[in-house]
Amino acid sequence: LICDRSFCFVYKPVSLSLSLLVCLSAGSQAQFPITQNVTVVEGSTANMTCRVDYNDNTSLQWSNPAQQTLFFGDKKALRDNRIELVRASWKELTISINDVTLSDEGQYTCSLFTMPVKTSKAFLTVLGVPAKPEITGLSRPAQEGEDVTLTCTTSGSKPAADIRWFRNDKEVQGQKEINATGRSFTVRSTIHLKVDRTDDGAAYTCVVEHIALGSLPHQVTEVLEVHYPPQVQIVRSVIVPQEGQYFKLECVSKGNPLPEPVFWTKDGGELPDVERMIVEGRDLIITTLNKTDNGTYRCEASNHLGTNRDEFTLYVYDPNALTQPGPDHALIGGVVAVVVFITLCFIIVLGRYLARHKGTYLTNEAKGAEDAPDADTAIINAEGNHAHAEEKKEYFI
Ligand SMILES: *[C@@H]1O[C@H](CO)[C@@H](O)[C@H](O)[C@H]1NC(C)=O
Ligand SMILES: *[C@@H]1O[C@H](CO)[C@@H](O)[C@H](O)[C@H]1NC(C)=O
Ligand SMILES: *[C@@H]1O[C@H](CO)[C@@H](O)[C@H](O)[C@H]1NC(C)=O
Ligand SMILES: *[C@@H]1O[C@H](CO)[C@@H](O)[C@H](O)[C@H]1NC(C)=O
Ligand SMILES: *[C@@H]1O[C@H](CO)[C@@H](O)[C@H](O)[C@H]1NC(C)=O
Ligand SMILES: *[C@@H]1O[C@H](CO)[C@@H](O)[C@H](O)[C@H]1NC(C)=O
């Protein structure tokens, strides 16, 4: 006997190739309540629907996981303002539960009061929304070389939320820990870093993903601030400083906190007190270079983590000495001579090669004449070929 909702079939095989189906009406067995599992996010409304396709005016009832009757037909049985009637008829009983909480989760029962009573179970699943995450463990600002542990925590998720970490949009692996807190979960993810100067300004983002959030995950970002000692480098404005020129030395200094101001010294002492020499911010400017400016210039920068310096030895060239005709001209002359010599060699080699190639060609043509059957043909051939060869020779020349 095979039954679906409204009919039963008797299946009786008669022979190997034949089978017989007998259909019997089964009126009273056609009455059954039909329900569906429901999943909602906490705080929203859950509609619980119970249907009966064929009903001879038998009452329907919804009861909660604690077996308390919520509605009997259109009659409210439990005093709970959140539970309301949506639709009541002989064919359907739908109720709504507003502002659903995690404790509403469980198995609800729809009963049809036939003899015997028929029931259908519907499971109400309530999703817990994870709270906005928080990042802790940031000792701001951190010092270079320090070990930093960042922790991102979110509570209230059900099922447990997923936490991902990103450093400037590049994912980094964290360590996840999940604890049950009542009906929901507290999820925590930690990352350990040994910070250096490249972490200064790096953005660490914690992303909380959950089914109840859909495609809009929660996220929170912390920007690291790392303190490190100064780094100093002197950059000069011209490669060959000449007397009378404008000249600038720039003291490029990094560090956090930014080392400011920077200090310039010359040969271990103060800068000479001349109008030509100006300190402007980080730059040392010499408006007109003079031979007396030769020496070692030092830029020094400090912050509370340390001091660093760079040095530059200035050597002022005499512009007259630089423009004297000398080795440069000799060098150019030498190069030109070599180029001319190579070109000449090439032309000679090429000429010899072409000449030799032409000779072989004529010899081969002459051979053809010798093989001719008689003298006339040979002459014709030889002359013809010779004429031909002359053409080729012209072509080669
Ligand atoms: C519940 O039923 C009511 C009435 O039919 C409808 O307005 C509402 O959208 C339904 N809610 C859900 C979550 O299906
Ligand atoms: C069900 O009740 C309605 C009135 O409420 C009545 O008209 C109808 O005949 C009844 N049906 C059955 C099958 O008893
Ligand atoms: C309804 O939920 C219960 C409990 O989670 C599960 O055992 C059952 O298979 C579900 N039924 C349907 C039709 O999804
Ligand atoms: C989980 O529980 C353990 C032991 O009670 C505790 O040490 C830990 O901090 C808890 N973790 C979270 C994420 O609450
Ligand atoms: C360089 O300085 C000396 C002394 O200050 C001065 O006599 C001389 O004229 C200067 N030379 C140039 C090219 O400015
Ligand atoms: C500075 O260097 C130039 C370049 O050789 C040199 O001619 C000059 O004598 C030097 N002047 C001093 C004061 O050392």
C-alpha cells in the first residue's frame, strides 16, 4: 500500500511484464496538516503556517516548543502580545511571532483534531546577529620591535560568526576562538605582530561575516602608529659643484615622531657666518659657491628614540680647470680614428669577398661550355653565358 496525501495505491505485480494499479479513495486519510520549517533573524517576525488540503471542518491548533497552545482556531490561548493571528480558516491557520528572540527557537506543532489527532512539526530557527566588532590590544603608539597582539571580538552570533583580518586589504591569518554564551556565541580572533617602521600607518581591518548579515559584513579598522628612530640622508642639488654656482644640500630625514628641526654643522663646528650660506628648514643653501666652502657638512636629526646623521664632503671645483681642452679631446680623436680604421677594414674585406665570388661564378659558367656536344654550341653557350656573366658583373659592381 503506497499512500500520498490524498490517495492510496495498491501495487500488485501480475506478471513479469504487466502490473496492475488499483486506485482507492481514502477520504478520511486525506486530512493532514502541512507545515514548513522557518528561519528568521532575531528581532524580526516569524510566520508559522499550517495548511490542510481537504478538511471537513476539523479544528487546527498551533503550540510552542513547551507544548503550550498558542492558537486554537482563531482563539488566542497564550497571553503573549508578540503572537498574533494572521489567518484562520478550515484550510489554514497562520500565526505570527513578532520580535523573535533566540529563546523562541524550537519545534512548533500544528495539530488537526481528527480522530486520532494528526500533527506536523515545524522547526523555528532563530539567527543571532553578531554585535559590531571591537579591536583591542593596540598600545598606541607602538615602538619599533615591539610585540603587538590585536584582538577582534564579536558577541551574540548564532551560529558562530566568522572573523577575517586584513592588513591594507591583504588578508592575514588570525587565530579564532569560540565560546558559547547562553544561546549565542562570542567569537574572538587574534593576530600577533612584531611591528617595524613599515607598519607605521598600516591599516588592520577586522571583518565579521555572518548569514544574518548577508553581503554587508561588519568591519572595523585600526591604523597602527609605530615610533622609530630617525633615518637621515643628504641629497645634493648638483653632481659637480663649481665655484660661483648655487648649491643646495637637502637633509631627508624620516622617523616617527618626525625629527624636527635638523642640525647642520661643518667640519665638526658651527656653520661659517657668511651671507652666502642659509639654512632653510631642512635645506642648507649656498647661494654662490667659493673654494673656501670645501669641507665636511653633517646633518643630524633626533627624536626621543635616538639620533642619526649623514655627512657630505664638499669639494668645490674650479670652473676654469674643468673647461680646459685636454684628455677629452684626445679621447674623442682616438675614438674617431678607431671608427675610421674599422670602417676601412670592413670595406676592404667586403670588396675582396665580392671579387672572389664573381670569379667563381665565371669559372662555373665556362665549365658548361666545355661540356657542349660540338664547338658551335660551346661557343654559343660560352658567349651567351659570358654575356650573361657580364650582366651579373655589372650588377655586382
Ligand atoms: C507574515 O505574514 C504577513 C501577513 O500575510 C505578511 O505581511 C508578512 O510579510 C509575513 N512575514 C514574513 C516574514 O513572511
Ligand atoms: C463546515 O462548516 C460550514 C459552516 O461553518 C458548513 O457550511 C459546511 O457545510 C461544513 N462542512 C462540512 C464538510 O461539514
Ligand atoms: C526541519 O528542521 C528539523 C530540525 O532542524 C529537521 O530535522 C527537519 O528535517 C527539517 N524539515 C524540513 C522539511 O526541512
Ligand atoms: C572562552 O572561555 C575561556 C575559559 O573560560 C576563557 O579563558 C576565554 O577568554 C573565553 N574566550 C572568549 C572568546 O570569550
Ligand atoms: C671666495 O671668498 C673669498 C674670501 O671670502 C673672496 O675673496 C673671493 O672673492 C671669493 N671668490 C669668489 C669666486 O667669490
Ligand atoms: C677646495 O677644493 C679645490 C678643488 O681642488 C681646491 O682647488 C681648493 O684649493 C680647495 N680650497 C680649500 C680652501 O681647501
